[in-house]
Amino acid sequence: MAENMNSKPGTANFGTVVSLFRVRAESLASENASRLAALQRAEKNIDELSEDLMRSLHRLRRSGIDEELFDVVAGFEALKVTRKSNDCQGKQKGSE
């Protein structure tokens, strides 16, 4: 067999080179597929985190708006009570 390989220079090596090339190509394809899968998982995680952050932001914003509204309503109610007590006191002074 060694005689057969030496009779045509480069013929036996071509098969080996093709096999090595195929193995290397399959290895690179597998590596790229793994990287693609990892990037897709990372992108999904980023999207989920982004949605969670947006929900938190909206919740905090609504909470701040609610607080301000409650303050305005409480201030308005306090003014109504103050006016009523002033009106009552003015009527009492006028009737005296």
C-alpha cells in the first residue's frame, strides 16, 4: 500500500486533506450554531429584562402621579374645611 501511495504523488493526501477540511468546516458550523443559540437566548433575556424595567418604570410613575393627586385632593379638602369654619365664624359674628 505504501508503494501505491508513492506511485501517484499527492493522490492519497488529497483524501486526507478533504477529510480534515470537512471536519474543520463541521466544527466551525457547530461553533457558529452554538454562538447563534447563545445570542438568541441573550436577546430573549434582554427583551424580558427590558419589559420588566418598563413595567417597573410605569408602576413608579403611576405611584408618583397618584401621590400628587392625593396631595391636591387633600389640600382642596383642607381648604373646603377651612372655608366652612371661617364662614361659620363670620355668620356667628354677624348675628351677635
